[in-house]
Amino acid sequence: MKINKIFEMDIHDGMKEEIQSLLSECFQPDYPTSRIYYKQLPHARVLALNEEGVLVGHAGLDYRVMNVNDTPVRVLGIIDLCVAPRYRSQGIGSRILLEVESFCQNRKVDFLLLFADQKGLYERNGFSSAHNKCRWLKINDQNQTTIGIGYEYIEELMIKEVGEREWPNGDLDFLGYLY
């Protein structure tokens, strides 16, 4: 298994097709079939390739400042983590998460943040549920237009501290879209 990091702007057409195929396989029927992102392009991706060089795992990465109780925090968001069904339960998801965490070392990242319906993988890898009320830019998934501001608790919110700060309680402003 080989794990690669790639900036979004460096993805070539062949890799785009592989990513689209994997995302469609893992997230159908809800994932858009015309693009390789759900709401917004990530800044980079972590890709897991099998011994034959075939893409079998993926995570998008979004780096930004968010605001918790008027305090800026540096967050690396993990988006669309997935593993091809026939490669699941082989530790690939954990390897991707470990690669993301290793990438944060000696960088200006305070927290990893993601949303998870099924939390087991993430809890086993040191993530915990966060109970912040969230504010974010709402985007229509179909035509990619801004439709307002969301503000509510989101049960799927999970974080992991990778810097020296503790995750604060209080309102979390994404200062942008929700992953």
C-alpha cells in the first residue's frame, strides 16, 4: 500500500476519473457524478494506492481558520474519507488518518476536524465528538449557490487535537462551508 499526498491543482484527468469512480462507489447515490467534490474543492488529498497502483482510499483536506468564541483556531478538515468496499477492514482508513496526522507535525495546525455518521474508525484513531453549536455557509449541492447561513448543533462533529491547544466549548464559526 502506498499513501500519496497531492495538491488539488495538480490532479490530472486520469487521476480525476479514478477519484470520481471511488467517490461514486463509496457514497452513491448521494454523491454528485459530475465532479470530484461535494460542495467545494479541497486544498489537497491523501490517496491510498494498492500494489498495482489502483486508487483504493481517499481523503480530502481543507485548511482554514475557524472561530470558537471569538478565538481563531487553525483547522485541517478531513473530507470524504472513503475506502473501496473490497478493501475495507484492512486498516487503510486508519493509515490515511495517520498520514494526515503525521502531515500536521511541525505545521501550524491546532485541530483535525471531520463529520462522521459512523464514529468507530475515528474514535479508534483518537478523535472525539465535539458539542459546539456550528455556524456555516449553506451551499446548494446541486447548482452550487449560496443559500444562507446555518446555525445548529451537529451530532456528527468530531475533532482531534494535533497542536498544543485544547478544543474549546462554545459556538464554532466555520467561516465558510460545512464539509
